Amino acid sequence: MEILTFLIYLVMFVIAFVLSFASVKYFITMWKFKNRKKDGSEDDEFEKFD
């Protein structure tokens, strides 16, 4: 029974870790998108947002 509880906690930790990593990556991308140069020289990186 204790092994089952440990496995459930482990799976929940892995899910939380993956979600936090994905949200940090998304935050960095959006921060770069918000602070890009206004002349459009960096716009080829952000084609998926247009």
C-alpha cells in the first residue's frame, strides 16, 4: 500500500515538473516577443504569433 502511495506522489511530481517547465519556456518566449525590436528585424522568430 505504501508503494502505491509513493508511485502516485512520484507521478504527480513528474506532471507538475513538466507543466512548470513548459510554463517557464512559454513565459520566456512571450517576454522576448514583448521586448522585441520595433523595426521588425527579429520577426522571423515569431511567425507563429502573427
